[in-house]
Amino acid sequence: MKKQFVWLLTVMVAVLVVGCANQKAPAEQAIAGAETALAAVRDQAQKYLPDQLQAVQAQITSAKDALAKGDYKSVLAAAPAITAAIASLKDAVQAKAAEAAAAVSKAKDAWSSVSADVPKMVAAIQSRVAILSKSRHLPANVSKDTLNSAKAGLDSLESTWSDASAAASSGDYISAMSKAQTVKDKASEIMKSLGMTS
């Protein structure tokens, strides 16, 4: 009886070992597959959706910890959720990349018009400031402080416009348009303060 029990125990241990060994390879493959799939979208995910990327990486790390402990069953149980999370991340990244590309295209189109209009506004302000600076009497609606403020503002406009142009030259039309809008808004303010029509 005792011999039979020992034999039975040995068989059960052998079955467990074989069962675990049978799960080890699929578990390792599941993690390797997940890491490969994630590597394909990691750079763009880091750019557009870093939080979602971090969550997926945490799931993979947890599965790797289970693998290291020999808990292959947990790894295999977690695999479908990890695969789904990576697929969801990939879809979200593609959507964000498409949005970004559309925004860049829109900014690039807008730049061609702004890059013609804004320098004209700045040149008109420069001309007005030069005329008023030489004038003995300022118009009733323009004080000396207003003129000085316009001169200071003109330096800021030129500096910001230079930055906008540099950004456009390097292909960063989003930043270029943001700076250009700042220049345009400020230029409109200065023109209004000097009694000019924008």
C-alpha cells in the first residue's frame, strides 16, 4: 500500500512538472510576442500617449514577474488582456498621429497667408512709429507713453516673428503658427493704440 502511494505521488509530481513545462513555452512566447508588438508602437506611443503606454508596460512587467516565479498559468491568463491593451494602444496612437498630421497640414496652409500678412502689419507699425517719432506734435489720440509702448512692442514683435519664421523653416508649423498668432494679436493692439486701421 505504501509503495503504491509513493508511486502514485511520483506520478502526480511528474504530471505536474510536465504540465508546468508544457505551459512554460507558451507563457514565454506570449510575453515575447507582447514585447515585440509593443516595440512596434513604443516610440509613437511615447510621443502621443505616454500614460497609456506606461499602463501596458506595467501589465507586461507583471506578467514577466509571474513568469520568473514559474506562475505560467497567470501569464497565460493575462496574455489576452495584454494583447487587447496593445491593440487598443496601437489604434489610439494611429488616431493621434492622424490628428497631429492633420493639424500640421492645417497650420502649414495657414502659414502661407500669415507669412504674407504679418510682415505687412509690422512694416506699417514701423512706418507709423517712425513718422510719429519725428513729429513735433502727436495726434490727439496718441500720447507719448503710447508711442514709447508701441516702440517697445515693435521690438518684441520683430523678435517673436523671427522665432516664428525659424520654426516654419524647420518644418514646425504648429509652433510657427502659435508664435505668428501672438505677433498678429499684439500688432493689432499696437495699431489700434496708434490710431491705425488693421
